[in-house]
Amino acid sequence: MPTDFIQDELEALKRQGLYRRLRRVEGEQGPTLIVDGREVLNFSSNNYLGLASHPALRKAAKEAIDRYGCGAVASRLISGNMTLHEELEEQIAKLKGTAAALVFNSGFQANVGIFSALVGEGDVIFSDALNHASIIDGCRLARARTVVYAHCDLARLEDELKKAPATGRRLIVTETLFSMDGDEAPLAEMVELAERYGAVIMVDEAHATGVFGPNGAGIVAQLGLGERVLVQMGTLGKALGGFGAYVAGSRPLRELLINRCRSFIFTTSLPPPVLAAAIAAVDLLYQEPQRRLALWHNCRALREGLRKLGFSLGESQSQILPLVIGDSERCMAFSERLLQKGVFAQGIRPPTVSEGTSRLRITLMATHTHEHLHRALRTFEEVRGEF
């Protein structure tokens, strides 16, 4: 049968220990979850500040439905550009300290579209080896030559910049906070290299937005590099608790993306309740700074506790703690045993991470309590003993 290849592919994934299935999650996306019918501690969420179920976001979303309805039902260049889009963009530009911002439907859509609008044949993109899949796909679609440099390796990046043709555009792209390792890019040094070799910088602040920098503006703002970074992309669906993404930068950049970015042009725009919730979330970054303080306290406590138990967490100094196990089957067995004991820490396997680096991706939230952390540490110790 012509469709036999589908089952063959599934069987191959199972043999390789890479088969995935969806888990049913119920209840709020808080520090505890109902997973497959059982309440467990949640250490797998990107809801870093605990805003996903905040009363202010709920209220804003409900009021937006009552006023504007449930959907925008058109692209923004036709009839889908609403007051809420522009209000959110003004808020993001203010937060990021840029002249303008543009909202996208998701981080993936933003990244797959940005590169084609900025570079093409004859140009070169320099991309970190551990950049997100959406960046990788965006580079492929751009038709520029992509040079992948070793993770955060400034010497290798400089070598590649030296070898690049003198003609054409040069674009360096990196996550500021890497989603699977929780480590920071050496951004200040990268900006200096870009300026020295006539390149421009694009950063992905998906996991830094809301968490790092003044009022949660991100690592670019924390380092005072806003005027020296061309493109700041970030998301609204992690620390901000909702959905969508943004690009912050100059007004000409915004206008170019409106005119050239296919993933912006050819899609129905974000619906009113999503936009309203995002506006409320940005307001809360200013109003409730204690959430970031609580998150950092929880990060230190769990990191120190896991290290005392003998676990290695790499170079992470963030809310993302990668507990590398190596073998994918062993990693998933470890994750499953934790879940059986009431701790949800998702195992991550190739191709999301490199072969031999399967890990538990443990994430913290501002709303985890001391008791949550103590219970988790006890459970990690128990399961480590079993393995």
C-alpha cells in the first residue's frame, strides 16, 4: 500500500526510543497540574511568572470578547488590524526601549519569516549550533548561506566572519537564553564582533522576556545593547502567560517586515482576547516585580538542592535547569518514574537536543512554594536511588 511508509516510520521511531505521545493536561497551568488524571507538581511549564491564570489576564480576555468578539478573521493588511494590536505594540516598544514593535502569531511564525525579509541569495547568516528549530527553518527558507558556529564559540564565530565574502549582508542570530540549556549567549562580545565585521544582530528573547532585565525587558535591555541589536524577537506565551510573539526594533524594520515578511502578511491576525491578555501581562511586569524575585529565589533553591544531590545542571544560571542523562531511553524512564511519584519534569530527546544529550528540562515558576521544591527534591533523590 502507498501509505505503508507511515506505519514503518512510526515503528522506526519506537525502535529508536524516539516515539512521542500527547499527554492530557487538565486544570490551570500552575505549579500543580492534572496529568493523565493525576495531580502532580509541574516542573515542565514555561509559565515562569505564573501569569497564565492571573485574574487580570482573565478579566482582560473576557472583556475583549464582549467588546470585539472572538476573532480578527482577516490578516492585518486586510481588515484584521485592530486597536488592540497597535496598543500591544506600543507597550512592547516601550518595554523594550525601541522605536517600534510588530506582533506575530507565534514565535515560530516570526522566526520562519524574519530571515527571508532581511537576507537572501548572496548573503550569509551566522547561527549558533543550539538555536531553536524555528530559527533553523527560517535560515533554510531565506536562501542565504547559513554558517553554523559551535555553541557560544566566539573564536569560531570570528573565524567565520573573517572568511565571509566582502559583498552581501551578514546576519548573526542567537537566542539570548537558550531554551534547552538555560545558558546565556555572550551577547556583548557578539555585538562587538558584529560591528567589527560589518554584520547585524538578531536575537531570540523568547525565554528571557519577562524574566531578565529591567521590568522583564530581556537580556538585551539588561546589557544596555538595545541601540546595537537590529532585531529583538520574543514571545508572549511563556513568562507572559498568553500566546503570540513580537519583533522590537526600528520603525523602518517594522515597515519592512509588514511589507516583506510572508509569515506576517499571509495569516489571520491574533484574536482580541489573546491581545488583551498580553496587554494585561505587560502591565503586570511593572506592577508585580515581586514575581521575578520569587522566581529567582526558587531557581537558586532548586538548583542548589539538585547539585547537593549530585546532579549536574551544566552552565545554567536561569529558570531552565537541564539535568542531562544522555541515553534517550534512560532519560524517558527517569522522567516517567518521577511522574509516577508526582513530579512532572519532561524528558527531552533528539532531535530537540543532540544525540547523547537527552535530559530532563526542569523549569521553575514564581508560584512554586517551598513545599513544592522540598517535595520535588525528595522525589529526585528517591528516583536517583532507584536508577
